[in-house]
Amino acid sequence: MNFRNLNPLYLLLLCSLVSCQDEQEKAAFEERKIAFNSEWQFHLNDSVQDTDTISENTNWRTLNVPHDWSIEGDFSPEHPAGTGGGALPGGLGWYKKSFTLEEKDSTKVTSVMFDGVYHNSEVWINGNYLGKRPNGYMGFQYELTPYLNYGETENELLVKVDNSKQPNSRWYSGSGIYRNVWLITTDKLHVTKWGTFVTTPEVSKDSASVNIELKIANAYPKSKTAIIRTTFFQAANEVASVSEKIKIEANSEEKITQRTSIKNPKLWSVEEPQLYTAVTEISIDGEVVDQYKTPFGIRSFEFDLEEGFILNGKQTKIKGVCLHHDLGPLGAAINTRAIERQLEIMKEMGVNGIRTAHNPPAPELLDLCDKMGFIVQDESFDIWEQGKTEYDYSNHWDEWYELDHRDMLLRDRNHPSIFMWSIGNEIPEQWSERGAELGRKLANITRNIDSTRPITAAMNPPIHTGDEDVTLQFDEPQQPNALAGSGALDIIGYNYAHQTYPKHQVNFPNTPFIATETTSALATRGYYEFPSDTIKVWPVRWDIPFDGGNPDNTISAFDQVRTPWGSTHEETWKVIKKHDFLSGFYIWTGFDYLGEPTPYTWPSRSSYFGIVDLAGFPKDSYYMYKSEWTNEYVLHILPHWNWEEGQTVDIWAYYNNADEVELFVNGESKGIKRKEGDDLHVMWRFPYKPGTLKAISRKDGNIVLEKEIKTAGEPAKLNLEADRKTIKADGQDLSFITVTITDEDGTLAPRADNLVHFELSKGGKIVGVASGDPTNHESFKGTKHSALSGKVLVIVQSGKDAGSVELTATSEGLEAATTTINFE
Ligand code: GAL
């Protein structure tokens, strides 16, 4: 069967109808982009013995990328990245990959695309220098064609990654080729890199106008006449198509715009993230020579001065979280399932927005946000001209910022989940004229590439000079900072200072508002200390009270320890909830992240700000948000029930869909509580007695939920629970297995910190272990880890063969546990 002259979409349909005889030929024809991740050779320079070169004597290790060498290192306060960088090593690494190409590809254009290399990468092909890219978060592509060998002669791609100068980041960056690599092979006549832009200028229930701008390159030495046809699909259904004939001169590029409309469009929303795909085909003499797919969505939105964020005509509060790029125990090395799990955990809590703090994210995160329905704020920089750490991006700003910013926009602008661009986070220049000037430059670049989305910046409170008390209430308009007043921003965005939000309309009567970053509350999952017999709670493991300069902040109740610049979870949400004109917020942060244990330092090596810990286990505040943001029934009580007899303890409950909660200790009622006014929890206070704490929520007198916490006996048993017991046999997929330590009766042992060992039978791999304890120094890449508050996580990655593996967890003095994970 000759597939060459068949439209590949029909081919795909055909292949799914009849079992396709020649899958390989189909794949070769369809894919202009193949994963180029396997079988790389890696060498980490020894800074003492090696210079920054490699030689015949260099020892290479074979591995697959995405790869992060820092996460494989030991924690130490001596690493120059400091605890801010996760107390893990940097260094200089080399990667090389050998490959052959078929003769038939010698007439094509071949490029390599790196989605992200941290950082200062330089690339060579067959000894020819291709270029460098200081920025560690922006993807880049090099054309390889002129230097390639075809047939049996091998090619060698060599990549140098220099993360040796530290500190260069305020958080853990990771090191290496930590995102995907792609080999892209196209006809000489092709759609260029990020060469499409779909917009939907008019959207109504009945119809959406759709434009697609296309950039087409002709690398032939002759002019070419081609048919450019774009077909629009909603799932597998063709909904519109448009085609035209164009002539492109030799060795040149042409831009065209195709226009059509789609009837009764299915709108993208947070609840129903409907997606479309534009498939552009270039044909010469009836043969399709190039195909480019652009996923997109149709939605209308605005940021309104009175109503906040309006999506498809409906007022929608942005309930977002900021996320750094690391994946906890997996480090910075991206894995699609690991990102998906993070987003699932966020979605279950009711989160509908993600801010990509403070850099362009992995493309896979944006794809998932498109599919799962998140309102994304895509951010380009944490640093402009003025640095925040010695070797950071400020050293490269002048030469690279325009390209880096432009590339982020080009790469990301088709994602329906993105609703605003942030040109920077807490940029020190924001207070000066230079900041206004740079802000306008970035805004111009942005508007030239995408005029459909507003621009914001995550400023420091622009009405606060740094000296005065942010709790001041302003009755008169305040002098904004230079960036806020520069005209660069369509939305005023600033971090923290929730006390000032109600006055936004006074200070900025003409510009809508988004709280780009809020809260920064500190907590460690399951960890509560009641110092002495007082009722004050210290819910952070590294239990040195944080002297933030405000005595009320040193120890607070369960709603987390407040930093002077932040708030408790409840405080900021109450303000955001109250005022329609506040479009929403992005809480710092959804997950704990590596590095920045602020306000602590060694032995802490990861942050305390997350609503969910580094292992992916929710802290208590998760349930406060869930009770507010979802319709799912919530009744969550805290703390655990293992205290010293007679100690006075506060007990909190978060609940929803009910009028009241009654609490019992060993069957004795401690009273009924109801949330009053804007309360987000209820509380009881009484001396501790061991036994059973039971809460019952009721609506109209009927029981809604019951929740019990028992006093646990000594740790006795291990239990394993996989988030998915069957995963794909693709060598990538992950099963996240929670280990719970219980007493004899199966009650969680809330203070258990036993060291748990893991063993996996042949066929899969243990790729990460974690507990969520920011002070733990055991390797995330090992096969043992100490529990925190009775829990540990172990992550198993599938092999490429179908089958099953057995995971066994053991710990001295505890009953072992085993579970089976299947690969299909
Ligand atoms: C903010 C900053 C974040 C993080 C946070 C910690 O000011 O934008 O990157 O450092 O503080 O509270």
C-alpha cells in the first residue's frame, strides 16, 4: 500500500478502521517531530581534575533525558547554590548522542529542538558549533542539515551545559538537559518553528471567526507553488477548512493568514476545556509534503474593572496557585505524568489557575493546562538588568532578553489556557524610570506578537515604597511605582499586601487587578507542636520560631505561620472572595518546591510554602480551600490525636455543605459550632484525653459527614497504596505509591518517622522517594527514606515490557507490605 499520496489524516482514520499493516511507514510519514531522548552519553566534570573539555579518556554514562544531575547529588550546606538552591550541587556536564539518518532524509531539512537545558548550553553537531543559549527555561532549535551524514556514517550531537557558577537562582534550578529533545525532519517547504498563530477575534454561541497566521519557509533553490490547506477539527470531526495556492520564492519565507468560521463552537472553559486542532498541510503537485498541527481553543474573556475576570460571559474568580518547575523528588527532569499528577491534585482542591513562576514552563505543562482547564499566567522573567543572585540571568540580559521573551510568546501563544503574559516577577527596576522603559519594550514585543492577551507583571505592592506599613489603608490615590505607571501593563498585578486590595479601585481606577502572588504561609504536613502547655501551635518542622519582626507572627494557630510579607491562607482568600473587582489570585505556592526554605536555612533545603508537600501529600490548608472551592463534601479535622494527657489543644474543622459540626471525645459532646460571618473554620479548645475524636457535620439536622481521628498506638505496620496500579509499559509512566505507617489497628501513626526500605522486582525502576520533610537529607534517588508524620512516597517507573512488578516496603520492627504494579 502506498501511503505517500494520501492525506495523513485520512490515513490515520484508515489505520484506525482497518488494522494498519505498515505502522512504521505511517509513523515515518506523519511525524515531523520524534522524541530524541534515549541513549545519551553523559559526563559530569570533576571540577578539580577536569578542565571544561572532554577527551578520549572521558568516562561516559548512558542515560535517557530528560535528566537532572543535581538531584542525584548529596545535600550539603557547602554547595555554592546554598539552601536557596536546594543545597544540591551544580557543575559542568556534557551530553553526547550518536545517531544515523536514512539516505532518503538527505533531501529534507533536519533540526534538533531542546525544550529546555539548564543552563548556558552550547551545542555542536559533528564538530560544528551550532550556538549557545544562556537561558535555562526557554526552548531552542538548531538546524543540522548542512552538517549531517546520511546512510551508515554516524552523526554526533554534543552538548555542554555549564551550571558551575553558583548561585544563579533563588530556587532550585536543576542541571542538564532536563526537558525533552526532539528531532524534527521536514520537507524543504514547511511551516516554520512555532510558525502558526490561531486567533478567534469574534466568539458567540452561534459562531466563532477563526484566523490562522502561517509562516512558511521554502528552502528549495527554486520558487515553489503549493496549496496550503488548513483543516479544523473538533476531536475527530472536521468543522471547517480553508485552502489557497501560493508561490514562495527560493530560499525565502512567506506569511499568510487564512480565515474561516466555526459554527456553534464548543467553548473552552475551566469546567469543559474543549479543544480544537488546526491541521495545516502543504501540498506540491497533489502530494502532501508537510503537515503541522496546532491545538487551540475558542473562548472569549475580559478583565473588567467592576466584575473581575469574565470567561465566556461568566464571572470567574481566578483561584490560582504559583508553581515552580521542579517535581519534588524527581528534581527538574520533566515527566508528563508527574506534572499531570500535580495538576490533578490541584484540580481536586478546586484550583483553576496556574502561574508559571517565574519562567516559561515545560510545554507539557501548558498542554495539560489546556486539556484540564486551568487559567494560566505565563511568565518570562524573575530578573531583568539587575541581578538577584551573583551569576543569574542579569549577566545575559542585554544580549538575550528580546529573543527569550519573543520565543516564549511564539512558543506559547496558541495555548487556550493562557490568559495573560507576565513580563517579570518583583523586578527591582520597577521603581525607576529604567524599569518603565524596559517594561514598555517588553510590552511592545508582546503586543507585536500577541495582541489578544493582556500584559501584567508581578510587581511588589506598587503603592508601598518599602518603608511604610503595608497594613495602611489608603483613602487617597497613592503614587504608583514607575512600572505600574508606565503604560506597559494592561492589568495591575502585584504580590502580597492583601490589606491594600480593597483600595485597588481608588489607586488604579482605570486598570483591572490580579493578585499575582499571595500568602506565603509556612507549614509542614502533619506537624504541629504545642510548645509547653500553651495553646500556641508551631506547625513547622524546623521548629525554631521564626522571628519575622512581628511578635504575633512568631507562633500562630493552625492556619500556618505568617511571614511579614504574606498572610495566613484564610486572610488573603477572605479579601479576594469579598470583592468582585478582584479577578483572583495565585497563591504562593501549590506545592512545596526544592530550595528557598525561607525564612529558614540549613538544615532545611526545600520550601515550606506549599499547600501540598514535596511528596504530593496535602497539608491541612488544602481542605480549607477545597471546602470553599468545590462542591465535594469536606469535613476535615486537625490536628492528630496523639498528645500528652492534660495538654490544652485547639481542634479545628473545615467543612462545607453543612450548617454545623459537632465534636465528640470518646462519645462525649464538646459542643456544636457553626461558621459565622466570613469564618472559614470552626474551633474547639479543651484538654487532651486519648481516645477517639469524632466530628459530625449536619445540614437541616441530617448527618452530612462523619470523621474520626483516633489516638494511635506504637507504629506497627506498613501499608502501600498506589495512585494507579496499572500504568503504561512505555518506560516513562509512573505509579506514585503512598506508604502509611499505622499501629496494630490500622490507625495512622501521626508522629512515625521510621526509615522505610524499598525493593522492586525486575522490570521497573524506583525513580524517587520523598516524605515532605524539608529537613530530610536522604537522597530522593535512593531506595530508602524516613517517614514524616507517618507517610512516605515511592515512585515506580514502568519498563518497556508489559508485565508486573512487586514493590516491597520494609522497616525495622514494622510489618512489611507488598503491592503489585502492572505495566500494560
Ligand atoms: C516572593 C517571590 C517568590 C518567593 C516568595 C517567598 O516575594 O516572588 O519567588 O521568593 O516571595 O515568599
